[in-house]
Amino acid sequence: MKQSMRYFLGRNLYKKSNQQDFLTLDRIEDLLSGIKQMMGYFVEDLAHKNKTMEAKGICERNGV
């Protein structure tokens, strides 16, 4: 599960926004919605990558 989530997150962190396989954080959040465990990993990894405001927002919206 972590590898899947990190694949999606990598498509946001390491791709440029003009590349075809770039994913926005909103899109990743939509893909993982309803799967609390993966959403928790997502928030944890965002916080680890120093994206604390994004992690906080996702956490509050999804009740993680």
C-alpha cells in the first residue's frame, strides 16, 4: 500500500506540472479517498517532505 501511495506522490514531487504524468495533490487525495490507511500514509509522507500545510489540510478534510 505504501509503495502505491509513494508512486502517486512521486508523480507530484518529482515531475514538472507540464509533464503528462504529473498528478496534483488534489487528484492524489481523490484517488486515495475512502482508504483511511493509505490516506494516513499520504499525510505522513507529506509531512516528512516538509509539506506540513498540505498534510494538515488533507488530514482535516478526510478525518485522518
